[in-house]
Amino acid sequence: MNTDNPLLQLHSIGQSIWLDYIDRSLFSDGSLQDLISSDGLAGITSNPAIFEKAIAESDHYTDAIAQLARQKLDVEEVYERIVIEDVQNAADLLAPVYEETDRRDGYVSLEVSPLLADGTDATVIEARRLWAKVSRPNLMIKVPATRAGIPAVRQLIREGINVNVTLLFSVGRYVEAAQAYQEGLAQRLQDGNPVDGIASVASFFLSRIDTKLDALLDQMKDAAAADTLKGEAAIASAALAYRQYEDLYATQQWADLTGHGARTQRLLWASTSTKNPDYSDVKYVEAVVFPDTVNTLPLKTLTAYRDHGQPRLQDHVAAADHALTVMKGLAQLGVNVAQMDDELEREGIHKFVQPYRQLLATIDAARRDSAVG
């Protein structure tokens, strides 16, 4: 391996890099294996928007859809067959990473239907079904961190299902996710089941925070004060979440769980592509290099970081102190951060529901074309 590769250097200083993308061509052309071998790629995350882009914008799935159409499957069954096959293939390629890291990395994430985001029981049922269908130990089921999603996380962890808690925008909701993870482990232990093989990450979204807040700051009357806070809120939120992470895993309750082999639910930085062209294209990588965290990168961001990233472990204590100053400044400008976080959560669900429905429509059109042909 090239030790000058910034991606490998991140791994050496305590941060895992996962890929926020999946496409069938990654397996057929060997590029996923190259990313694992050359860049130290340690996991994959997916969501409905990613699958919609992969299926709608390429011909890699045409033959598979046609074959499944001939089996008279409905559109959701076709979608599920395709997605599960991709996730299984990715999980198999990452299995050596899963073993070499003693089950710390090597995971592939598959999201429950975004249409279930407000239903606890429905989410649990869907997660169980997908877990059984994929049948890979290095799978993580993605569950949105809605009010209904948090108790679903607790129950799934209790049942021994690995969970990626996604769509986190606020520190408060992150704490709820982390507590649900710990409570699920404690309940599992009380049930007489082992906790040493359970894995979870908490996916905290970054760039979407700045995109929304920067637009709000542009409308402020005190332009000078507002300008000093643009591009600051996402990293500030990440630093404050990491401070909570350290506190949450420094308790006696957690120490008792570690005595039985439990491992922390790592923070995973998501939404790391830079939306504002005025910002560095690796802004949401370099500023959140904190110990024992994960960063999931789209291919474009991963390539950019490989090219010109500057790996350096951040001073998370100083970052959290600065974050408090940022939040105070926002409050002085009248910004309701809690309300903004709630809006981002609902918008996040919508941004998955919309491509999910579009994806089903795309598959249905291809399925019908195949049947006619």
C-alpha cells in the first residue's frame, strides 16, 4: 500500500473511510476491490437516492430487470432483488475487512423504506425482514433517527441486528440514538444474549446543515456578524456531538457493558460532499478527523481527498469549545437551531422518499418495456 495516500493516513490516525455510493459496476470492473486494497476502504453506505441514481443513470441493471420482469414479479420485488444482490456482493468483498478489524469495520448499510420513517413497529418488522434476506453478518440496517425510529433502534439492537442510525442533524437527537444503542445492549444482556458481536454507527449529517443555515444567514440584517458564522454550524455540531460521545461512553453503565465485550457506537460523518463552491471540496473531511470515528464519502469527495487531503487529527476539545462560541453567535442573531434541525430531519426523509418513489417508477417502466419486448 502507498503510505503517502491521505486516505490510508486517515486510517492510521484512527478514522475509518467508508464509501457513500454503490453501483453494480463497482463489482464487475474491480473498482471496489481496488478501493479496498489501495485506499483502505472499510465500508459502504447506501440509501434510496444512491440506488435511484445507480439504476436510472446506467444500463448496468437493464438485463437484471428484464430477467426479473419475466418472473412476473411486482416492482417492489424487482427493486428488492436488485438491491439485496448488490448489498450481498459488497458485503462479501468487505468480509476480509470485517474479519481483519475484528468486526469493527467491513460493513455495508441498507436502509429500510423511507415510507416507514414514522412507524416504529413497521420499521422493526422491515428491518428484521431485510436482515434475514441479506443474511450477512457485516450488514447494517439503516434506520432514520426520527422519534419513531429511536425506539426501533433500541429493539433491533436488543435482537442482535446491526444498526446504522441515520439522518442525525442535532446533538440532542444523537444523544437519544446513543442511549437507545446502550439500552438495547443492556436489554440484550439481561435476556441472556451476548453483546460482543453487535455493531452500530450514528450517522451525523454535515453539509446539509451549512446549506440550510447559510441561506438563512444571507438574509440577516447584521450581514457582518452573519458572514462570520457562515460555513461554521455543521462542524460545530459535529464537535459538540463528539463531546457527547466521549461523555456517553465514560459512564459506569457503559463500563459494565464493555466488560461483556460491547463496543461503542461510533459517530459517522455523512453528507460530506461540499455543496458550496466557495468552500474546500474536502471541508467535511478535514475538519472532523476525530479519534474512533467514520467518514463516509461520495466517490468524488474520496477522489479529491486522495489527491490533496491533508490528514491531521483535530483537537476535538478546542473544536468543541469553538463550537459553543458558534452556537452562541447564532442564538444572538435569533437563529433557532433546534427548529432548523427538525426541519432538516423532515426534509431528509423527503429527500429519500422522493427518489425512492422515482426509483420504483423507473424500475416499473423498464419492467414493462421488458415484458413488451
